[in-house]
Amino acid sequence: MEKKNQNFVIFEENEIPNRELKISRLLNAPIELVWKVWTDPDHIKNWWGPNGFTNTIHKMDFKVEGEWNLTMHGPDGTNFPNRSIFKEIITHKKIVFEHFNPHFIATLLFESKGERTLINWSSLFDTSEMRETLIKAHKADEGMKQNVEKLEKYLQQQLKLN
């Protein structure tokens, strides 16, 4: 249930799972490399998005209140413009960005596990209906899984180069 305050909206805790997409993965790469491929446009353009998608990064101002604009190019040639604003950045720990159209807040948590990195990624949508629409119409849940799988493959390629 939603409670309104003059400055913000408070949601009951049991509503959050119905509005959230989450994935966790233990990556076989050190946190420094994982962080680098997440925060450098020359890297992220190579793995971001579901299978078959490519990217053009127009702007990636990786700082708090910095803007990230990219176009994801679908396998069928459809272009998907994306715009986000970075809200919180803690080096090697956390990235939070607000994505627009559809609107959601993405939170990425990074935890070093020696030569491996645990990543916890969640996207919190405004409503459970929006989450369900994106899962049904665009397979957002499968897309998130494929995105992490592409990240894993890219990290392994980078490790082989070094």
C-alpha cells in the first residue's frame, strides 16, 4: 500500500518484490576489471544488452548526476534509445542510476571475493504492472539474464588479453 508524504512516497515492504527484477552472479574476474567494464563506455558498448543487440554510446558521463545516453540496436534493426542519470557511485561497491522511459531505478552492488566478484543487480519499477508489462512484452527478465551472461563472456575475453 502506498502512503503519501509531502516530499516522497513510501511503499509497504511487501510491494517491493512485485516491482523489482533482480539477478545475482559470482563472476570469475577481479572487482577492478568488473568495475572497469561497467564504467568505461569503450567496454560497456561491447557487452550491454540482450543477445543479438549492439550499442552506440552517445554519452556516458560517469559521475553523480552524470548522464548516460545510448542506443541499443536490436537484431531486427529496431533502435531503442536509452537515457539514464547516475544517482550514486561508490567505487568498487555500488552504482545507482535512474533510467527513463520506462522509468526504473537500477542498483548494482559489487563485492570482491578474491579473484572473483559478486554482483547483485536490481531494477525497481514504479509499479508492479510496469514490471509485468516489460516482462511480458519485452522479456525484461530474460534480457537481464542474457546481459549478465554477455558480461561474463566479455570479462573472460578481457582476462585472456591480459
